[in-house]
Amino acid sequence: MRSVMTPVEAAWVAGLFEGEGCITWTSKGQAGLAVTSTDYDVIERLALLVGLGSVVAKSPRTEERKPYWIWKVGSQEDFLSVAEQIEPFLLSRRSARLREVRALLAQHQERVAARRAEKFRPGTGICRKGGHDRSAVGVTTQGHCAECDRIRNRTKKAKAREAAEAGVSP
């Protein structure tokens, strides 16, 4: 579900984000937004206005510290939706980081699409994993080499049998 904020709401979210937020990029190609606060009412309002993401309660590591809450957006679609709405209200440093992570996300999505197109061309070529001729062995509905799929299933069943014979759950 795509959430649309009014300009005033987006400006409020951007202001909070400037002070308490962070933009993340993982090595696995995941972009995210997060805001951390010890004021639950602020995080609750943020989640309500944005309408996306999740709120997680965290316990302090020491008794001297207060409990805190984190609002996170991890889905790529939600990341792009929120980023698009708050970017006009962000200052230059955060806006530049947002553009950088958007570009990284676009590059990652292009690489993934290219790999999928190369690897999962149904019924053609040689599979990259096992070297099987996919036109001879076939392709699963997910686009995987059928022979690699059969080998993987046989291996799983053999391991389950061995575990059962040893009295260990797999």
C-alpha cells in the first residue's frame, strides 16, 4: 500500500528525520529508513502519518538509559515512496545521501534483473550451477534448471533419512 502525505505532514516527517533519522544501505542491496527516539508518542505519530513501516520497542543496555523505539521502512517500494515525499524538505546532506542510496538501489535492481535474465532463460542454454543443457533436462516453473532441482531434492531427502536413522531431527 502506498501512503501519500500532505506537504505539511511530509515536512514534519522530514524535520524529524533530519534530527533523528538515518538512511541505510546494506551489502545485500537493501535500502532503508529509520528513526529512533525515546519518545513513543513521536514515533507513534510518525508511523501514523507515513502509514508504512514498523515500530520496534528496544530495551536499554544499561539501567541508566531509557527505553527507545525505532520506526523502520525496509521494503524497497516503501523506501522509495517515503523518500520521494520527504526529499523536497530535507537539507542538502541528507538529500544527497538519499539520492546516493536511490542510485545504488537502481543499480542493484538492474544487476539482479540482468542475472535473472541470464540465468533463468527457460529452455535455453547451459545452467550456470551444474552445467546441464536446459533444453534437454527442462526448466521448473520458477525458471531453475530441472536437473539441479532434482539433485537438490534428492540431497535433502537423503539428509532427512540419515538424520531420522541417527535419531536427530533435521
